[in-house]
Amino acid sequence: MILLQFDFPMTGPWGAEMAEAFRDLAEDIAAEPGLVWKIWTEAPDENRGGGLYLFETRPQAEAYREKHAARLAGMGVEGIRALIFEINRPLSQITRAPL
Amino acid sequence: MILLQFDFPMTGPWGAEMAEAFRDLAEDIAAEPGLVWKIWTEAPDENRGGGLYLFETRPQAEAYREKHAARLAGMGVEGIRALIFEINRPLSQITRAPL
């Protein structure tokens, strides 16, 4: 399994308003090929948003990274940071990781 | 719950060797106050390591961020990026997040 880490400058919406604005997008992402889960992150005080994704395979994570970066750029988002990581399983197991 | 996202330049060890080198540290981190889980991330091809943490409260995440950044600096790590995020629960629920 592969971890995809997105973060980028964002000025809102946050919280319940964000949940309302992106509900359809979340349902679309939930059906993304190979997606195990996504955690939606937000730092309103620092004007930063993001997401953490677990994918079954690296090609799926790479395809989604390209697609989502283009989607964010289309929303006017700049300064996107999107990193793909392998997971160290033995260490993650010791720290109760949900894999 | 609060998400803490660390990443930083690193030249290894990776994989099984990394798991061996940091086993004691992982056991120490597993006992960190308020830690729900940590996922250990590694990108050997990009010389980058990191970690994703779920904490019960923001003060616990902040205390750990300070402690871990100092520990990494003590290992000679520079260019540490350590961000704290809130979690958007309704959206994360739609995408099956393990919270």
C-alpha cells in the first residue's frame, strides 16, 4: 500500500461549510480506483488544506495525484505539495497504524 | 482528534534496515501520551522520510511536534516540515477514514 500526502494554501471554506461544499467531490473520491481511505485535513488558522490517502498500488496513487493536482489547479489553488511515500510496515505496526 | 504530518530529507536506512534501526524508538512513540496511531512513511528514491500521527488533542500533538523535531535535529536532520491539521469529519467519513 502507498501513502499520498497533499497539502496546499487554501482560504476556506472550513468545517461544516467545507463539508457541505465538497460532499459531492468526496463521494466521487470515495469511488476512486484503489483508494482505501482519505483523511480530509484543514488548518483554518494557517490557511492550509490537504488530504492523506492510502492507495492499494503506486500507479493508482500516481494517477490520482495527477488528476487531483489538475483539479485543484482548476480551482485556482497554487503551491500544491503532493508526495508519495511507501509505508514502513513493521514500525507502523508497533505504533498501531490503521493499514 | 488532530493530525500531525512530518516529512524531512533523509538518506536512509530504509525498509527492513530502518525497521531494525528504529524499533526501540517506535516502541517509545507507541507510548506517547494521546497518540492514537502513527504511520511511518519513507520515499527512498526521493531521499525523504516522514510520519503521520493521529493524536487525541491538539496540546498533545503540539508537545510531540516539539519533542520529535528536537530529536530529529539531534540526529542531524534539517529541513523538517511539521504541520498540524484539524480533520474534516463528515468528508473523511464519506472516504472511509480510519478515525
